[in-house]
Amino acid sequence: MKKKIHPKYFDTTITCACGNVIHTRSTAKDIRVEICSACHPFFTGKQKLVDTAGRVEKFKKKYERIEKQKENKKGN
């Protein structure tokens, strides 16, 4: 192996929003995640609502504003 081209691996703690803690090795020291295998619906088989309402509303506001700008340009 060539020297000084490989990343350093650290003992890492991955912490989920649900409180689950996983110890592993990675090039990043500490990692925080929103959903892990202990709380993800695919792995648990339970339905869990993820907050997407804010994202959808933000998307709608953005495109409403763009549509209004297009209408103003057509009106001029």
C-alpha cells in the first residue's frame, strides 16, 4: 500500500434521534442521524410519520411565488 494516501479511521459513535447508539469505525469521528435501523419503518415493520409537512408547504410557497412572477411578466 502507498503511504499517506489512505484516510485515517477512527472509533466512531453514531447517534440516532431515537436515542439508539451504534459504535463502529469510520473516517468521520461522531455522526448524528435522524433515522436508524432500530426506528426505520422498513426494518421495524411499523408505520412512523416523518415530518414532511414543512417541506411540502415550503415547496408550494416557492412555486406559488414563481407563478405570480410569471403572471406579472405576461401582464406587462
